[in-house]
Amino acid sequence: MSTINQSGWRPTTPQAGESDAATFTGNRALMLEEALIFEIGSADTTGVDFGEAPAGKSRLAGMEREKPIGLPGLSEPETVRHYTRLSRQNYAIDLGLFPLGSCTMKHNPRLNERMARLPGFADIHPLQPVDTVQGALEAIDQLAHWLITLTGMQAVAMSPKAGAHGELCGVLAIRAALDAKGETARRIMLVPESAHGTNPATAAFAGFAVEDIPATPEGRVDVAALKARLGPDIAGVMITNPNTCGLFEPDLKDISDAVHAAGGYVYCDGANFNAIVGRVRPGDLGVDAMHINLHKTFSTPHGGGGPGSGPVVLSAALAPYAPLPFVEKTDEGYRIVEEENAGEHHAGTFGRMTAFHGQMGMFSRALTYILSHGADGLRQVAEDSVLNANYVLRSMEDVLDAPFAKTGPCMHEAIFSDKGLPEGFSTIDIAKGLIDEGYHPMTVYFPLVVHGAMLVEPTETESKAALDEFIGAFRSVASRAKQGEAALKSAPHFAPRRRLDETLAARKPVLTYKDPVPAEAAE
Amino acid sequence: MRYLPLTPADRQAMLGTIGAQSIDDLFVDVPESARLSGPIAGLPMHASELAVERHMTALARKNIAAGEAPFFLGAGAYRHHVPASVDHLIQRGEFLTAYTPYQPEIAQGTLQMMFEFQSQIARLLGCDVANASMYDGSTACWEAITMARRVTKRGKAILSGGLHPHYVSVAKTMARFTGDQLVTGVPVLSPEPDTLDLINAIDADTSCVVVQYPDILGRIEDMSALAEACHAKKALLIAVVTEPVALGAIKSPGEMGADIVVGEGQSLGVGLQFGGPYVGLFACSEKLVRQMPGRLCGETVDASGKRGFVLTLSTREQHIRREKATSNICTSSVLCALAMSVHMTLLGEKGLRQLAELNHVGASAAADRLAEVDGVELVTDRFFNEFTLKLSKEARPVVRQLADKGILAGVSLGRLYPGVTELENGLVVAVTETTTEEDVETLASALEEVLA
């Protein structure tokens, strides 16, 4: 038998002198350790039965892979157990409130999953003849109609694969529009310093130089500074609204008008659209492009970090530059506009961003979610998400510094700072303390404009009882931090792992499993 | 509304705590001119689960699913059997509804899976290291080209005519804005790929050569000589794999000298899904790792000395480096990577090799059978599970006619290269373990009729 892990080492073996290793296995009842597949699997085990391949002619002609690949296999029961045990080491929305600011960790309805798995959506090929996929194109068209209507925009590009890819789409549309007008001197993108890191990275990826715009002490874009910087070298501005401090930018329309008057375009980061869906249309605020994270506002699963989906709504000014391919309704049904037929009336397109049509599996989920809520339910989503965040804000502001609480209500997320914590204590200690209380922490140290920021986004799918319990835990941990409770510095104590050494991981990167050298070979 | 737990009484009580009269008080920062007074007109209101299911099912029924017809499409997306346990495991709520593992103490499940995935992918592609996934193969391919630019500090990339035309389109879109120079071509309907032309094109400005393996026509070609030629001119060789199952049968790009290997992982575990979400693969040699884009998971220890995993080398990434990051990528495609990883674990090396053999033997037999049809000529002589036929007629209308007969016959080169007359009779046919002998017979006799 070809065992890949020749050492037989298990991570769960208690270490000598380890004080809390009181069990033989290292397990703690339902808290189960799990070895790597490379340590438990073998190259000649498989969990899939195939019939014997019939004898046939090989056409590989010398290209055969002769060396071992080194892929461990497990039987089906071992596979199911391996991944189930791993899954239990994760926190997830299904387990509890997940207040990760800017990420909109709302409940993921299971009807979405069922609909995405209908063979008519899940088992169709992107290059099938167009008349065999009319239902898929109709579903895309219906979702597109909802997104355009909810945002008050002119068009939508459906193909971007995630939020940052959507940002890229919007910024490339701006670049293409400027190029089409011969405005090659406009090469600077203005980005508020509170922006998510993808904004400046995206602008740079699209060939723009980035300049920061400062924030006011009230947590909003400094409109005067922004206006003062407008001129013939400015391509546009990327603004997040509601912004990363959880506040609505009340001057966005004014900003848009000024940017347009100066010859630039307005990109709006739609990461926080959940706060305003059904109550405000970004198109009414002069926005030219905005991506929508279907995995945030429209509940497609986050999946441990993707796949996302980032359709981009566009104004009339940018719509002619939208990427290929896209779906178009005609008298004979739906068709796909791509390279060969774009010339007819979409010659300005900046081209293709991804191989196929975008994240169909996410479109079917998002459409299911939207149809379930309807126009009334979506408006209620925004209202409840804002209500829940303000409830947290007002329930916490006496124990934690809330830098913008005095200026008015927040939108869908409440922000706190580490001001007032004793020497040696910081945001991270509160975050890790919340882990022991059974919560995923809020977003920490972002946005950068707030010292030791804690960004709490409860979302609308939390009940009042769930919020009250969270607030109780949050208040308790915050109070203990303020009192300088030493135990918090080493939290979490009850998670599957204690604090991990990230410095070691970066200094000596171990990114793949290496087979141990067998003892006899090492001698 | 079934997804919203607050009751009217809750809302009233909470407004009281906040000190607001009504919900409108919380939206005061929105200028009055932009406030919507009620649900947007012209859109339907909320609907029951049953009603939504009816609506979605009706839409899905308007499509012909691959499983309902003899099915031969490939060209960058492949239909394979996905074991039932894969879909069960990715629906575990702890995987499905978790997020990027920013808090590693309570995300070891995702992190360990990412580490295992990186290890599996590195071995499969024959490289030292792999990242935790990209959006898809086409975007991974462009990211590899930009990485070669950063490594070599040169701006000219040479793309093989055998590279998927949509991948070429993505690169062209991006290069137009970044100023990268691309040398591109279209494939020639011949058994031999353009390796010699590529070797001759490499010069002192070349950052990389990009080849697909197996290529868009299904051809497999040893890339060792090409790798040597690249390295002699200090350029990088990028290999693109759109059918990873092939690597259970044929040499990996890494062992032939490719510096960066990217790919589309969809064919293992993920399914067709009309083009997405898929999972981009990205692997390279150890010395290039700090120029690599995307999320990386690394091994470390916790405060009590236990092995654990964290996201690492994030100083390459946008949330730290902002405009100086290696890429603007934020998320990856973790749930699809999980599906792929679970499928690879179920297969193991033994199962993957068996699966690859079934694919190859089936494709080889299908090619022989289809070549017997009058008006059909087999173009490719060395291939894995996909091959190109030259028909006596333009292939695109033939594919449409066959679809009317309930057969999804393959991808015509006219669909992939519209307007290129030399390619218009080409049909790319993929055969996997899901294809039966009856399917092949059905296609053969239908082709016989259509080409007569």
C-alpha cells in the first residue's frame, strides 16, 4: 500500500508537556481534531467505483504521466467524515450572528440552493446553441431588470465574477468612455481614504493613478477637498455609499454634479447597498457605475470566501461601453451579444472580462431571493438592517467609543473605536473575547480612518432576541477590556485553536504539504 | 416575510431604545429628493416559497440540460459525473455560510481545506505551490500574464493560437488598458500546434509565452523544448489547463518546465452551471510565490503549539497594499475549490487515473467511429478526451440542426472564431465518462444524415 504519510504522524497526538492535553486524542468531546488528507489517505484508496475501462487505442503517444502524482484518496465514509469534522471547526451564519461589517452576513435561504441545482440551470453548458438555453437567458434578463429598476440606472453588466471584478468593470467602462472622447489626459482616480482596499487596487489595475481624498471628522467625504481637486486630469471618483463608516453620504448628488461638470465620472462602490435597497436609487444621486455584490445584498452564500458575483449597473453615459457578452431580448427570443454581433449597435464595448456569461449559479440564487422578497420585502430588508444596526449602536455607546454617534443615525452598520481602552488593550482583544462568547467578531481595524475600528453589521435577518444576547456579550467583553482583564489578552480560550502565529506563517511560508522523509532514507 | 424575524412590536420597541419616532428618522441623511416613499412601482410584491419555485422551475424547463441529451460540448467546460457526497458536503452550513477566514481560530475548517486544496493543486499541476483559487481559468490566465510582467519587467506576452479564444479576448481587453503588448493568433486545423512558431517568436522583450494544454482543438504537445527556449531568453512559460482530469493521464506542465500553471478547475466537482461560478487554478514555482496573486493559506502554530492554518503573505494583497497590490482580487472561489478538493479526495490518485483512462479510451473510440462518417475527417491525432473534426460543411449550422434533433453535438469553431473561414468546418467534440456508446452512435448516424 502506498501510504503518502510515511511518518504516521497525527496532529492530534498530545505533545509532551502540553498542559491542556488531557485526552489521548487531543479531542474535547464534540470538539474534534482532524488530520490532513495527506496523513490519512493513500494513493491507492478511492471513494469512487469505476467499471474497468475497455481496451482501446491510446492516442497519448509518449505523453503519459508516469511519475506518481501524490494525490491521497479516501473512501466515501472517510471523506464524508473528514470534511464534516473540518466543517465543525468553522463559525458560520447558520450557527449564530455574524456581525462582520461591510460583508452583509445575512441568512442564506435554502430555496436559493434548491433552485440553483435545477438541471435546467446547473447542467447547461455555456456554449450550447442559444435556442437550447432560452430559460437561462430569460432568468438573467429578469434579474437584470430587477437590478436596473432597484438602482434607477440605465443598464447592467452581468458578467463580473465578484465585487472587485465588478469594480474593475466599472472603472474600465470609465476608461473606455474617456478614451472614446480622446480624453487621454484624465488619468487620476480620486478615492476617499476610508475606501475599501480594492478601490485603489482596481483603479491601478485599470491604469489610473490614485489620489486620496480625506474624510471629515464626521466620517464623511471632505466635499470641499474633493471639489478643489477636480480638473482636466481627473478621470473620476470612487465613492462608497453608504460609506465604510456606516454613514450615508448626504452630498453625493452634489459631488456627482461637480464631478460631471468637471468632465469626470462617478463610481459608487455598492458593497453597502443592503442599507438602501428599495429606499434609495443610486441613479437618482448621479452615479455612473455601481457594482452590486449578489453575495451581500442578495444573499448568495459567501462560501468561506467566494464565489461572489458582481453585476455592475451603468448610467446612460457608460452603458455603451459595457463588457461582452450580454443578453438581449429580441422578437425571436433572447440572444447573446458577443464579439461577432457587438458591432451592430454595441461597437463601443470595452470587451470581454471573463470566459463565459458570469455567475449563473449566483444569478439563479439571487433571482430566487429577490422574487421571494418582492419590492415590499426588499424595502423592509433595508429598514430592518438599519434598525438593527442603530439598535446595536445605541445599546453600546455608553461602554464603547462610537465616534460618529453624535452626528446622527448610522445606516446598516455601527462603528466603534478603541478609544478609552486601557494601555495594552486593543480592538483585537475585544474581537477575540467575542469568539469565546460564541460569536464571530465584527470587522476590525477597518476603515483605517477610525483608530482601532470595530465595524458591526448585524443584518436584517437577526431577531431582537438574538441582538439582545449579542449586545449582552459585546457589553460584557467591552467592559472587561476597559477594566484591563488580563485573560482577554490571551483569548480565545475555548476555540479549536488559540491565537495563531501569523508572523511565523509569513516568515517561513509553508503553503503545501510536504511528504515527510522516511526515517531510513534520512539516515 | 419569512426571512425577516422582527415583529412590528419588536420594531416599535427598538425605535424606542434608539429614540426615534419612525423608521424614516433613521434615513434622515438621505436627501429628500432621493427618498422613495414606498415599494418601487411596477415590481411584484413578496411571494411564497411555492410560488417562487414554480416560477424558477418554469424558467429552468425552457433549457435543454446536458443530462437530457447526447452531449459532446467541451472547449473550456466539461461535463463529468460528480459524486453525491460532494454536493452534500459543500452544503454543510459551516462551509456554505462562513466567510473568508479572517478569524483563524474559528475558521480552521476552511483554512485546512484551503491548505489541502493548495497541496492537491500543486501536485496535480506539477508545481511547488498553488494559491487558494481565482475566479476562473480566463481571469487566472490574465493574472499570470501580469505576474510574468512583474517578474521579468518586460511587457510582451506571446499567446499560442491554441489558447481558448475567450481567454485571449479577456487578455486583449485588459492589455488595452494596461499597455501590455500581446502577440496572438488563431489555430490552424492541423495535428501540429504552433510550438515552433512560438519558439521563433521569443525575443528579449518577451515576458512570457502562454500555451494551452490540451489546447483548444484538444491537441497535447510536449512543452519541454518551449520551456527551454523561454528560459534561454529569460522569459516565463505559462501553461493553461482547462481540463484538469487530463492530468490523471498526461504529463503535468510543471514537470515539462512551465513556470506558472493556471487553469479552470470546473471539471472536477463543480459542474457546468452555464459558465459560472467556476474555480481558477494558479500554481507556480517556489521562487515566484511573492509575486503571486490571490489568497494563500499557510501552516503555522497556535499559542499552545498546536498546528493550525492562517491566511498568509497578505502583504501582496489589496487590503494592505492598496494601489500597489499584486492584484485587486479580494475573494477567491473557495466553495468551488472545496467541491473540487472533495472530488479529488474521493478520487485519489487511483481514481483520477481510472477516470482519465475512461475518458481517453472513450474519446479515442468515439473519434474512430465519427471519422467513419462520410464527410468527417479527424484532425487531431494526439489528444486526451477532446478532438477536432473537419466536416464537409460549415459546422455551426450543423450543430444547430443536430440540436433540433435533440443532440448537443459539440462546439463549432465558427462559434469560437466567427468570420475565420479556414476554421468554419471545424467541430470540437468532447467525450467523458458520462458519454455512452449509444450517445456516440446517435451522433454518428445523425451526422451521417445532416452531412449527406
